[in-house]
Amino acid sequence: MCVPTPHNEARKGDFASTVLMPGDPLRAQFIAKNFLDNARLVNNVRGVQGYTGAYKGTPVSVMASGMGMPSMGIYSYELFHFYEVENIIRIGSAGAVGPELHLRDIVLAMGSCTNSNFAAQYRLPGIFAPTASFSLLQKAHAAARRAGVTPYVGNVLCSDNFYDDADSLADWKKMGVLAVEMESAALYYTAARTGKNALCICTISDCPLTGEQCTAGEREKTFTQMMEIALETAL
């Protein structure tokens, strides 16, 4: 397959080597308009907006992944395989599982547990543990600390279900899982398969076990700490 792809109208060279991937196209637009210099739209197929600009002089791209592992799997695969992207940093929202987490806390997903069958495509004779790239994880942790943020680092649950029942999350909590989201495992699997780098940075947007939650508008525009940590990691 050559570029453009079925899901991306960008041309060769349109993407920087590092791409930030929020789930929401409007969040991608917000980042491009508020953090990138000379940002230009390079993809808008299906409204999944992708932009390339510069952050502190370094080329950086931002493009939405959509929701769920299949969507993340498609976009990360195409970026890694056909657009010579080396690093993808997911920046998204997550639900708190660990009792120590509160709204707007930052989580760096060192590992991604999952209830998905996504890895079946690789025909492995066992269970592969999808993890972040240590180099990106280390840089993100340092960037967070420089910004005065103490991030939580550990396992997240990448679920195929948005509406998980409380009993299921309580079982994951017993295993020390910090938060639940829907894209990290697909990103980590795809990065591993292609020999590229990936990291998932999440902001806690809701607490399913207590009922606390941020509004859709807050998710789109107020998670700026996470965005800045990801951008600093891209330098």
C-alpha cells in the first residue's frame, strides 16, 4: 500500500517523526491552534483531523485516533508503516480505578492490561504484555516533574467496553491497575510489531467507582497539563 491510505490523505513527509494522538479530533484541533506554530491541516478524512507544526522549533504532529482499539490500531499502523513516524504519544482521558487517583491526575501507562482479543492477529504461543517505550516513559516522567506534576506510573486497563460494570473494575483494582481507557494496548502492540516507540499519557476524567466526572467541554479544552507534558516529551 502507498500513501495516501484509505484513512489518511496526507502525503509523504507531511507528518513529523513524533505524533501526539488524542482520541477526539476537536482536541487535536485545540492542540494545533494553541500549542503549535504554523500548524497546517494534513488530514481530514472522516473528520479525523491531523496537523503538523512546530513546538519550540521542533516539528510535531497531532492527529486524532478515534475511540477504541480498532480505530487506534488503524491509525497507528498507517502512521508507523506508511508515514515513517517513529513515536506516537497517546494523550487521552481515563477513568480512575485506583482509590488514590482523583479528577485531572496524570497517569503514565507503563503497561497496558486488556480484555481485548486484538493480539490474536499475531498468532503468538502465549500472552504478550504490551508496554510503553522506556525512553518515552522516562522523558515524560522527567517533563512532568519539571512542570511540578507528580504523575502516577503503572498499569492501566485497555478495555473494549466503555460501560464496564463496577464489579469488573473492582477486580482490576485488586491487581493494582490505576485507570481504565480504550486505546493504549492497540498502540503498544502495534509499536512493538513495527519496532517503533509508543507511550500513553492520560488525564483522569471520571471516577467510575464514585461517580465523579468532567464535562465533555472540560475533556476537550482543560487537560492542558497532559498536552504540555507530551509536547515536552516530543522535543
